[in-house]
Amino acid sequence: MAAKSEILIVGGGVAGLALATRLGDALGKTGEARITLIDKSFSHVWKPMLHCFAAGTAQNENDRISFMAQASSHHFEFWPGEVSSIDREKREVVLSPFHSSDGAVVLDSRTVEYDALILSIGSCANDFRTDGVTAHCLFIDNLVEANGFNEKFRMELLRAFATNDELDIAIVGGGATGTQLAAELHKALDIVGLHSFGKTPPRLRITLLEAGPRILPAFPESVSEAAQRELARIGVEVRTSAMVSAADEAGFSLKDGTHIPAKLRVWAAGVKAPDVTRGFGNLSLSRSGQILVKPNLQSVDDERIFAMGDCSFIADDPLPPTAQVARQQAHHLARTLPAWMRGKRAVPSCIFRNKGAIIALGNYNGWGTLPGGAVFGGGIFRGLSARLGHLMLYRQHQVELYGLLRGMLSCLADWVDTKVRPSVRLD
């Protein structure tokens, strides 16, 4: 292998940052390769927590991981930027100009060479070209959008406190994100009520709209039913088989003619790859814009390009767009890319091992499913054990990136912070 082969990773999500960290420790430290991570943000957050940032029940200042700090600790380089196109013949990635928050150009358009390119740019909600969604709805696909929603939520909550009005929120999408957001918003209001000087909190009216016959379709039907009952208990109205035909500044119109009024409108339905994939060197894409890859995660068009996580699609064996899949794919490439770069062996197929799924509805309830038959070997568990399991997944993610000592210190720091700061964002 050349002394400085160029491995370029685009996207610092669950998969991208894990891969950059492991390859940096394996190849960057020894000088065998230059590992470069590109992301349009300066910090990483665990995407399954975005609904907590949106509700304000997680302090993202504590839960962000600086790309620059991680890079300096694990022997890879980080540059902010967003890919605009890929020149496969020259093996170059073209980055768009990078702007500051006031719109000034900080970095002009640049090109970055690669010997191996790994695309891990995640996914976003799919509006299915529904009228008015782009203009009138909020999204929580990344930290910027989650913080933007939280700002609007807090301002509308303040208005409702002052006028004693209801606050209407409608969420489209009964998957994990929409369902957990509905519960987390109620949790936020419960906590805010503790800081309201005895003033009765306004009524929060949340409507969860799901086009399918049940919420949480990725879970067993018994979990979907239990979760819907729990949401009803805390005051969330769940409407299934509710197909949205349009959005406007007052709410959502359904195909049956019903109009759902909502001051805040959130779109959390569907999954698609970011539109930028359509400029990636004419790579073959799925209908939702995901990059078509072989079972070993190589592009079907170019052996030097890999894709993993939500932005990839294996036609013969489609996998769900989850953090669990992304994590296992990152670990697979971390193990196998070094030998491939040295020319010793081809990258083998990535075998996904389903370890189950967990969902937590704030502090109210949670459910977990394990493959197999009985709990502690498969099945369904609920309540505190499921909520703790959901938390432990995040802590596992921190430990993998930080190492055991720093990961445990991060847990301790978060615990201390709960004793000092309010457990919901108030300003």
C-alpha cells in the first residue's frame, strides 16, 4: 500500500464518525493512510436523540462530540464542507463553498482526492412532494433543524402561558421519531410546569398522524397497540390511516377532507437520501435516492466508492435505516478496509445481525424487542428495563467513540449536570 493512501469519509453520523475513529487508530496512527472526514457541521450528535433536542429535554451542548477534538485524538483529519459532486475518473470530490452563519464565504469550493471514498451522509424525511410541506412544516433531520424547532416550541409555549391558550402541534409520521417526539414534548411541558411559579401550564394538544394502519410499524403489533394506549393516556391523539394531502400555515389537510389545525407542524414521515446524492458521479440510486451497493457495501458502479448507513441500499437484501445497521456496517468496513487498501483481499459481504430494537416514550414507558422467543433470549420487554436499555445504547455509543474512561467520565458529567441545570431547556 502507498505510504499515504487517501481514505475520504463523507458524513460524520453514527457510521461515519465510528469508521473515521477506528481507521484513524488503525491506519492514520501508523502513517499508512491519511484519513479525512468531511461534514457540513462541526460536531456529531447521536441521531436517535434528535427528538430530545427538539423537545429541549437533552442539552446538546453536553451531548455533542467535536469533530476536531475527536480527529486530534484518533489520528484523522476533519474539514467542514458539503460534497456537491464527485469526479470518479479523477477520483476527486468537489466541496461546495463553506459559509459562516452570516453568509460570508469562509472557504471557497475545494477538491479533495481519494483512493477510497466512503459515503455516509444519512437520510432525511420524505415529503413525497406533498403540497405545502416544504413551505409550512418543520423537520428534525439534524441538530440545526432540531434546535430550530425547539426555539419555535419554546416561543409558542411562552405565548400560550401568557394568553392561557392551547398549543396545537401536529406530527406527521408514526415511526420511532414522530412517536417519541410526541411523548418527549409532553415530558418537556411536565418539567416546564415545575418552573412556572405555580401558574398552570397551558394545555398541549398533540395530534400524531400516520398514513398506515398502525404506529411503529417496525415493531410487533402488540407494541404498536401498547404505545398508542400510552400516548392516549398522556393526551396525544393518534390518528392512523390518515393520509395527508396538503399542509398550510394553519395545519394539515387529509385526503378524507378533514383539516387538522396546528400552530406547529412537524414532518417526520418517510425516509430518503439527501438530494445531493443525485450529483454523485452518476452513481446508481434507488427510488429514494439511496446509493445502490453490493452486499460488501461497494457501489455497484465503482469499486473505490463505498456507502453505508441510511444513504445506502442493498437491492438483494434491503436493511432498515437504523443506527444499529449503520454501526454494524461501520465496524465491518473498519475491519476489512485495511487489508483491501493493502491489496491483500477483497472486502467480504457485510452480514447484518439483528439485535432487536428499543423505543422509549419519555419517562412514561418503553418497549424492547429481541430476536428469538423468550426474554433474555428473545421476545418483548417493557417499562423501566426498556427505557434503561434505550439509554444504554447511547452510552455504548459514547464509550465506543471516547474510550472506556472518557465515556464513563462523560456519563458522570451528565449526571452532575442534572443536579445543577434544569432538565429541560428554558432559554
